[in-house]
Amino acid sequence: MAFKFLTQNKKGELIDYLDYIFEQKEKQLKIKSMAITHAIDLISRTISKCEIKTYKNGKSEKGELYYILNIKPNKNEDATSFFYNVISNLLEKEEGSLIINLGSQLFLASDFDVSNDIINEKIYSNITLSDPDDTSYEYSLIKSFKSSKVLHLRLGNKKIKQCLDDFYKEYGELLEISNNFYKQKNSIKWRLTIPSNQPALKDPKTGNSISYEDYKSKITSGLFNDENTIIMLSEFFKLDQLGNQDSTTSNDYRELLKKWSDEVANAFNIPLDIFYGNKTDKSTSTNDFITFAINPIISILEDGMNSKLIEKDKYLNGTKIVINKLNIKHFDIFDCASGLDKLFSDGFSHNDLREFLDIPTLLDDWANKHYVTKNYSDVEMEGGEQ
């Protein structure tokens, strides 16, 4: 004979204990997913708004490639949304992001298979593209691609996944225990004392005899009514409230949730004040956020795009793709005026500084001239102009 361990669900129904555990784990996974989604959203939104600069022979150029990377990667998506999804996949999915170049249009694959070749080029097949507005609509590519013809971005290590898995294993059950403990300690229970002689009970309105069970139901309907009400209690009975003297507060639950969020933020290298959105003007955490959370992802994107979208010979001659990280921070032109003046005196042109401030450059020749007004001993100057 097989025995089952039973427990009660919220409805008071007896269910299999293993089913109950599965249900609780599923709820925990949703809570964990919220913290992970928030971390991925922060990083993806930050990088996707950065300008992707293109250089030809060492000089900034805005041509077709610039337009594709910054405005319209394909006919149905804008660049910000496209790269948001690219970065989200890179952080969230173990297989990373696969970008397909089809007729000078970039598409993010929703699913694909890849061979396990080591010496020869890997082959990508069974590639599926999804509608960015409705993922239920898919398009399957019949053609297979060699690794040299696709852009496959991967995180390169499993630090984030491993850290989150370890944390989930260690604290997952504690979160549910804390939740159940909070509910148990804050639930109100009552004790109805019945006299030993058990006198007959009558309905005060009809005068008809009623059972103890019916009487208990009448009292219960009043106790658990959200509105103020009067409880009619017979003089033979005594009603006492139990278990409300040592109730806990929601702080117990919040503290554990915060601890979970802190672990997720640390796994993604996001400073806590940025993760929670309470950064102050004096905080320097933005620099840490860029250095430890943003720069590694940007390096992966730059390496991938340069290796697959730029030919080797052209790259060695100064043609390259660079993500402008200056867009991440907000600069007040008046607050940084002194710094801009110092940069100009050190050789930056007016157009260099205008690009730094993300404002349109000037077509006048003088705006591209460079000056060094410092008396550096190792710089030969004639008339103050280089």
C-alpha cells in the first residue's frame, strides 16, 4: 500500500505534500524572476541608448552602417529596441544572442541550433526569427550559416547564472518559510468555550432551536466581516481571541526580499542605490555601474561587431565600431564648462567637444581645428595652432 503525505492548501483542501512543495517553488521562481528582470532591464536600457560610432581610416563617419546600428537595423525595428533585446538575451539566455545579417538588415534570432566544431567553423541551422511586437509569429530560415557570417554574442562566463542558482538554493526555502511564518503569526484565531451542561439554543428572531454548529456559523460571519458589526453572544458562551499578542510585522518579509534583491544586484555588479533607484547627487555609484556592469557588456558588443561587420584589413587601417559610453551619464553644459575649456586648450576641437555633449557638429573648418595653449616642452607649436 502506498502512503501519501498530505497537507492543506489555502482553500483548506487536503493535497499531496509534493504537489504543495512544487507550487511553493513555482511562486519563489516568480519572485526571483522579478529581481533578475529588473537587473537585466537596467543594463539593457543603459547600453541600448548609447550611440554606436563608426570610424573609417581613423575618422568618425556617418554612413550606411552608422544608420543601421543607430536608427534602423531592419525594416520593422528601431535600433534602441533591437539592441535592448540583444543585450537582454545576452544576459538572460545561456546560449546568448545570435544576430543574422540578411541583405544589410540585422535580425535577432529567437531560436537556433549550433554545431560543436572546434577547429572548423561552427554551423548555425534551424534559425527562427520572431516578430518583435508579437513573438507568437515566427519565421524559420531554411539556410544555414557559418560562424563567420553571423554575430554570436555570449557572456563568456557563467558567473551570473551560477551565483543566482546558488543563492536560490540557499535562500529559496527561507523566503517561503518567512512568508508562511508571517501569515501564521498575523492571523487571528478565536476560542469559543461551550458550557459543560450544553443548554438548548434558540434563534433570537424565530425562537426555533438551532444547533451549536449553526450558532458558530452566525458568530463567525460577524467576526470575519470587514465592516463594523455587533456579535450576539449567548451568556452561556465565552469568546477569546488567540495568538494576536505576538504578531510580526511586514518588515520581516521585506528584509528577506531585500536580501534577495541585494544578492541579485551584486551578481550583476549593479550598485545598490542604482538598483533600488535611490541614488543621490553626491553618490559616485554611476562610475562603478559603468565600470563593472556596463563596460564588460560593451566590450563583448564591440568585439563582436568589429569582428563580423568590419573586414580585417579595414579594421587594421582604422575602420572600426565604438560604442560611445559618454551617453550613459548626463552632463550639464554649464557645470562642465571649465572642464571643456581645459580640454579645448589641450588640443580638442570644437566639434570634438560638441560630440562629447551629444549636440550637432559644425560644418565650418575652424570647428575642426586643434589648439594647444599650454606651454608643453615636448610640443612644437607655431602661432598656437597644430
